[in-house]
Amino acid sequence: MSTTYHDIEQDLIHAFRAGKLATPDIDARFLLEAITQYSRAQLLLARSMPCPPQMVDTLRAACERRLKGEPVARIIGKREFWGHSFSLSPETLEPRPDSESLIELALTHFADRAKPYKILDLGTGTGCLIAALLKEFRHALGWAVDRSFGAIQQAKKNFAALDLSERVICINGSWADALSGPFDCVISNPPYIPQHTHLSREVANHDPALALFAGCDGLDAYRTLFPSLARLLSPEGCAFFEFGIDQELALRKLAGEHSLNVIAVQKDLGGLPRVLAVNRGK
């Protein structure tokens, strides 16, 4: 590997293109910026400067990991979501841009940013969903639940880094078993992938199966969560659920079976239905 910052970036791009990665230029840039701790502008200014040998070795190791299928966010240990940085652990999903559709829909429904809403996040993972909402609703309080002890520990670290620790109660438990409400807002990105679905190696080898798979049709988590909304939601409360491809009709039917009103469906960046909003039937 060459030793100037510019040549190192070119070497990474060429290696990733040869490895047939989907976004070689972006992967190279993100790795270089994260490992050198330089911004894009700083790297342009330093393009002809030699890179320290130890950093060259770190970049070489990162390149090898990426070529083996490890996602960039896993290599650098963090991922941005809603303008904030979230550290990852093996027990947490990597936050993805499509999940920001849930935040967009919740903000549309709860227009008053000054109210002291009570927000419940079921299956919090990194804590990215509830943290994003708490940053928008400055007087809101949050409850973050995850059955993975490792995920809850990571979420706590992310809340602390975002100065949210005093506004979030973290619970290591199974969904909402220990809670009764009422909450103004319930959010969840539960596992919704049908068992035995073929996934990319980036997902299959690095995201926790516990947060991915939910029975033969991918709906098991919703079958558990929907019945609990009668006790969790306040009379004017609303719940937002992320879901997968071709699951909207099944979720609408399931919601009706539990006397829930579907009030909105939000599409993701690719134009696919991604988030279902429901409230209690009258």
C-alpha cells in the first residue's frame, strides 16, 4: 500500500472495486475518514502528505476486513442516524437510513415539540430511534427496552454520549411484559425477517439473528406486540412499527384483529411501505 493519503485512498478504491463491492468509493472514503480522524476537507489538504506507518497498517487491516464482507460501520464501530453517531456492539443492529422513516412519521403525528411526551421503545438496540425522538422532543421522557443485555448496555453508552441518560429508563426484558403505561408514543423496529430468508453476507454474518428473524412469516413479534397496545397506549397515543417488504396487508389485518386503527403508512427512501402507525380503536 502506498504511503500518501491520496494514494492510500486510491489503493482502497481499487481493492474494493476488484472485490466487486457495491460502493467502493464511499467505503474507501468512510474508512479513511474514520481511521485518520480527518474530515474530507482535511484529507484533501493532506493528500500529498505521508501517512504514518502504524495508520497504514490499520487501514490495510480494515481493507482486509471489508473485503471479507464486514460492513464499514462494524469496522469503525459506529453509524450515523438522524444526524447523531451511535456506537455498535455485536448485540445491536446497525442503524439504517430506512428506519428514519419512523422518525419522520412520528414527528408528523406529534407536531408540538414542547410537550413532555412519554415514549416507549421496544427492542431498542443501539437506542437510535428513541434517542432521535428525545433530541427532537426536548421535554419528553423515554423508556428503552431490549431482551439482550448486551444491547441495553450499548444503548446506555449511546444515551450517555448524547446527554440523554437522565431522560431514559433502560430495561432489560422481554418486550413490554413489565410495563403498563400509559405512553403517548410507542415505537419499535422489531425483528421481521422470515426464517430461512437468504441475506447478504454483511447482514447474515454481522447482525444479531435475535434482532432479525421472527418466525416463518416474519410476523411473530407483531403478534406479541399488538395485543399489548391496549394497555400501553394512552387514549390519544400512537404506535409506530417498522416492517418489511410485502408485510403491510398482513399487518393491517393483524391490527384490525386487535381493535387497532391504522392511521398512516410511511414509505422509505426507496419508495416502499416501511412504517405502520396505529392507535387504539374507539
